[in-house]
Amino acid sequence: MITKEQVKIFNDKISNANSIVLCAHKNPDGDALCSVAALGHLIELNYGKKVVCMYDGNVPDNLDNVPLRRNMQYYSHVNENIDVDVAIVMDYGIKRNIGGSQKFLDKAKFIIEIDHHINDDKVGELCIDDESAAATGEIVYELMQVAKWKSDLMVSTLLMTAIVTDTGCFKYAKNGRVLNVAANLIDEGVNIQRVIDDLANKPRKTVITESLVAGNAEFFYKNKLAIAIIDNKQYKNLDGRGETVLNLLAQIHGLDYIALLKEQKANQIGVSLRGRFKEVEPIAVKLGGGGHKFAAGAVVSDTLDNVKARILELFKEVIK
Ligand SMILES: [Mn+2]
């Protein structure tokens, strides 16, 4: 629940700010990128202020056509000498996920965070967090309602993209609230088929690579754990998180856990963990990451072989 007090602080800080930056986690997904773009636009619409929306890492091709995509600037293209009265960090999870945008947070006079990740080490002075929200975009929608902001179809489309991304087309809706938000967005004119089709739109090499990776997955512990590996060469073909690999493997009968290891570069392994009604967040925390109960991840500085061995060990303790 967003309180009137939180909205009041938000309102005061934004009203008095001359320079506002927004960012989210590195390598933004649909929720991170679209929540930033939507809130940035809402601030421009309702406060008449220009904002700087930035990201670090790569934006997947399937987000190329979301509204206001061109307003998102790569962090190192932003003048590093700008003053930052208010920085808004969204959907970030843990501090190290913020990446290059962190330097703008470091000099911010006030930090607002808006997030739905489990997080005990918050960076914001005003925290509009809700672990029960399925997406950060859902929190933005609620904020918009409580603050009685005016909005437009671009914001609605962005928030739907955020929600569809993080709920895996509503599969991970934690409660009915997110479905009510989506229903309202459709009534406001969002073309949901368009949103979902656009998100599924990937380069051919990506789909081929993801299916090969799924085909080469290994199975452990009476086939309860699948480990799939994307080496550095394949990683260059990848677009986004490799979600298709996870979705394909998740269809296998009897499988409880999936670990996807992505060799982003030598000795830097991105790990995506999924549990089918089994918790994986504690394992992600042990690897230095975090996330959600059944979907979590980490970036580990080690070799592919070592990370794989570590994961096998961690799951051994969990799978009885
Ligand atoms: Mn999210």
C-alpha cells in the first residue's frame, strides 16, 4: 500500500527538484526499462519537468519499439557533471545491479527507490517498495492512482509491457491486484496482443541459440535439477535473459529446479534460477545475488566450471 505520506514526500521532492534522473537495474528487462520510461514521462506530464532516463548494459531488441525508448540514454552518454537533485532507482533488487548509473545516485541530494524485489539493504531515502507486487510497473500504476496523476496511452502501454514481462504473461501474478491493473490498462486502450507479440519478437540467431542451449541441458539429482549453459560465444547471440531456455525446460515433467548459466565474459557468469513452487531465492543470495522466491539470479565472478560445481553443491543440500 502506498501511503499519502509517501506521495507527499515524492511530490515535495520532485516539485523542488531542478534535475531528476531515473534508472533501474543493469541490462534492463521489460519491467526495468518500461517502469523508468513510464515514470519519467509521468513526471514530465504532471510536474512539467524534464528528466533524464538512463540505463546500463544492453537493452534487448524486443524492447526496441516500446514507447519512449529513444528517451532512454546509455549512462555514459549522460553528462557526468550534471547536478542531481533527485535520483529515482527502480526495480534494482540489490545495489550492485545498478551498475554505471550508480555514480549519479552517489551525487544525488535525495534518492527515491521503487521496487518489488526482496531487499534488506535499501539505497533509497524514500522507499516505495512492495514485495507483493508482481512488477515495478504495478507499483508505478498504484502511485499514479494515489497521486491522481494524469496519464496517457504511452504510459499505459509501458506499464502493460512491464507487467507482462515480469508475470510471464500473467503466469506469475501473485495476487488478483495485478490482473485488475492489467484489466484497467486494457480498458484505457492498451492493445495487449500487440504488447505480447512485440515482446516475443527476437532475432533468429537468438531463438536458435536458446533452443540449442535447452537441448544441451544436463539433468541432476534424479532429474529434479536442470543446468543449461550459454558459453561466451553463444552469449553474443543472446538477446535478454535467455528466458526461452527457462520456459522450455520448465515444461519438463518432474523437474523442480532450473539453473541457467550465462558466460557474459571470462570469469563473469550470470546465473538465472527458477523453481517450480520451490524456493530458489536463498540459493541466489548464497551466490551473492537475490530476486524473488521462485525466480532469482546472481552474477558470479568465477569460471563457468567453478560456478557450475558450486551450484551443484548448493542444490545438493536443498534436494533431498
Ligand atoms: Mn521487476
